[in-house]
Amino acid sequence: MFSTVKRTRWIALLALGLLAGCYTVPETGRSSLIIPMVVGDEVAQGATAFAEMKSKEKLSSNPLYNEQVQRVGQRISQAVGSDLPAAKWEFVVFDEPKTVNAFALPGGKVGVYSGLLRLVASDDEIAIVMGHEIAHVTARHGAERATTGAMAGWAGLILGTATHGSTNSDLILAAYGGAVAGGVLTFSRAHESEADHIGLHYAAKAGYDPRAAITFWQKMAKEAAGSNTPLLLRTHPTTEHRISDLQRWMPEAIPLYEAARKKYE
């Protein structure tokens, strides 16, 4: 028979499952599991985090960089539309010449580092990156990971209680920990791939050539040349796999681009 502690933990895990809701990811239609009580107010959290970053990090004063990010960002935000209904869009360039990166936070807060703008050759390429980062937000990948982490934590507690005193308890818990870690890495790579897919659509719908995704990731491959990170420990797909997927999705994206670019000519 279960002890009171065991019963309480099983009930708590069941309650988390019942409280979770299914979220349909825009563009791909995938269903994900999200627990509102675990996630909290994503928009408020995103706004707070972005305000803190702006107060601590140096902002770019380069007028060309700022103009480009604002120009591309506004078009991407129009393409996103109702996929991010509570957005109060804000696009900021951070002055970090050695940082080739960008990010997006819930609520439509988007940051681009000057190192990335040094690398890109066109608005089309920066649109690919911004579309990808915004796609993480519209797909609610952060909320999904938080939900998965919470449920895995409760499951670990229950497993620890259930195996307490067993001669194999340490082995069982170690195996569980390894399985969770492997699942998180796979989950992260899947999210990156999905953001590539959705972001390609957003860039195309904003009138930017989706084929720029190929040239951008070819550049990124050269930037990352010499990396010896094992494949199984990478949280991102390999560049070769990424390019292959983008090429596979191109027949979906090109018609969106052809229809949208007339609006901006």
C-alpha cells in the first residue's frame, strides 16, 4: 500500500497533468502540453527580462544597424499577426560585435547583437534569424520545456520514494536521470528545427526571400568550423541537417514569398 507521502505525490502529479492544456503550435499544427501554473505570466516575465537587459547591456548607436532591425522587425511582426496576440513589439540592437546571435522573448521583445549584423549580407538573411527567434515564442517552446521539467521533477520524486530502500535504487535513479537528460537534448533540437520551419514561413510571409536561409547557415557553418562538440550533446541540429530540412521546406515557403513580395515592391 502507498504511504500518505507517496499518495500525495501521485495525486500532485496527476493534478499537474489535469491542469495541463494542449497548445497548437502555429504553422506546424503540432500539439504541445503546457501547464499555466508552471509557466506563469509569460508576457510580463518577457517584458521584465527585456527591460533589465536594456538597462545592463550596451545598446548600439549604429544608425544603419538600428534602421535595418526596425525595418525587418516591423515586417516580420505583421507576418506573425495573430500568432502572438498580446505582443507589444520592440526591436533592439545590442552593441556586442563578437556575439553572433539574436533572441526573442514573450510579448514581442526582440534583441539582435551587432555581431550578427556584421555577418548577414541582406535584409533577407536577418529576416530568417529574426523569424526563427520569434518562432520560439509563438510556439511557446519555453513554456513547453518548463512544463516538461516540472513533470519530470515530480516523476523523479515519486520514483525516489517508490524505490527507497531498494538495493537497486541508485541504479534506477541514475538510469532515469540519464533518460531525462537525453530527452531534454532531443527536445531542444526538435524545438530548434520547428523554429526553423516556422521562421522560414514568417520571413517568406513578410516578403523576404526564404532561400537566404541556406546562404546564412552556410556562413554559420564556416563560423563554427573546428567545433568538436559531440553530436549527442548538441542542443541544435547539425548545420548539414538544418540546411537539408530548410531545402525540404522551401516548396512551402517560396509561394508565400512570391505572394507577399508584391506588397513591398
